[in-house]
Amino acid sequence: MSVLEDMGDALARDVIAAMEELGDERFYDKISKILLDASPTMQEAFLTAYRVRVAEKRGRAFIEAALKAKREGGSGPKVYMEGGGH
């Protein structure tokens, strides 16, 4: 990774941890706005890393729920699309 990508990823990890501690699901948006004012390039690196990390976290949670349901004899989790993605 480039220095910019490394910095964006490190910030994304810290923001995700802060969001959990603060209980503020939109905290990343506040950080994004601060970054946009200072450096749109850094903002984009941060948002990319944030989105990838959140997507990975959701994917892992789905896998865990599906495996738990299978092991306990239940039906797996349902997939709900939030109107985004590619």
C-alpha cells in the first residue's frame, strides 16, 4: 500500500473503534467532512478503507450467523439489501 492508503486505513480502523465506543454510527461522516476540508485525497483514501472494513465486518457477521444457525438446526439469516453496493 502507499503511504496515503496506509494512513487512510489506519484512520478507518481508529474511527471504527471510536464509533463502537461512542455509540455513534455516523461518526465516520463527521471525520469525512473534516478530511474533505483539509484534503479530498485523504478523505477518499479514508472512505475507501472505511467502506471495505465495514463490508468485511458485515460479511463475517453473516458467515457467523449462518454457521450458528446451521449448527443449531435453524434457518440461516436473511439477506436484506440496503439499496446500495455494486
